[in-house]
Amino acid sequence: MTVENIAQGLLDQFAPSYEFVLREHLLVGLPATRIADSLHRFGADPTDMFGWVLGVPMPLRPNSSSPGFDEILSNGRWTKLGERPGEEVVFGAAGRFWTSFSDWQRVSAQEFSTFARPRRGTIAISLSYRPYRDTRTLLTFEARAKTTDDIAYRWAAWYWQAVKPTARLVVRQVLRRATV
């Protein structure tokens, strides 16, 4: 299989351009159908999946005045942007998420890619699961963020670099939880 033969993912449709990315993979010893069933337990509301991360007993904030990635996942106003049953589900949120006073905006799937409110940004999250041989599945969590202007970019760039190490820990827990 060559790169040209790989189908475009839903995340590429909703967040084709981005400034910040976080991607983690987990190979699990379960067939893709079991992973699909596990993800459907959470329904269309990602807060059902992400809400538990606030209880993780470790310092996840880059500093006392910025939210941790766990708080973004738990508190964001997530909208289901799309789903390919048996392959991928994509959620999106918009607003200012890099300060202690997060300002989440309501945004529909249709509005997500054109969101342009000043001093804000968007974040899209994909959970994809691909069969790997007969009894395994490759789970992938990918978050892509984009800002709406230069000022937002400067703040988000600082935040993204500061939060990325602990965000990876949170994402790994989300992937493990998806297999339960």
C-alpha cells in the first residue's frame, strides 16, 4: 500500500490545516469490533469518555493559571463533527482554551471549519481504530488545534508547548479507557 492509496480521514476533512498537533497510538490485543462497541458505550457525547480524566491524581497543569489538557477534554463544549462507523469518530470545540478563564463557544459541525472569532481557536479530536492482523487494533488519538489570529497564536503556542508532556499522559489514559 502506498501513501496515495490511503483514504482521507474525517479529521482531514474538518481540520485540514492546523498549527498544533498531538498524536498517540496504542496497539491493543482486541479486534476492531470490540473497540467499536466500547466507543459506542460512550455515545455521541465525548464528555462521557473524557469526564473521568479530572480525577487523575497528578499535576497536569503547565502552571497554576492554565488548564491542563485533562480539563480541556472534560470541560470543552464538544460537538460531534462526524463518524465513520467502525473506523473513526471526530469531535470539535471552539473558543479560548489556553487560559484559566476558558471561553468555550457553541459551534455546529457546519460552522467548525469556518470559525473565526478573534483571539480564539478550534481544536478537533479524532479517535480512530484500524484492524491490525486478526486479533489486534491500532487505536489513534489525534488532536489538532488552530488559532484565529496572531495574538491567539502566541498564547496558544506557549500553552501547547507547556502542556504537551502531561497531555500525552492524559491521551494515553484515554486510549486505554477506550479498550475497557
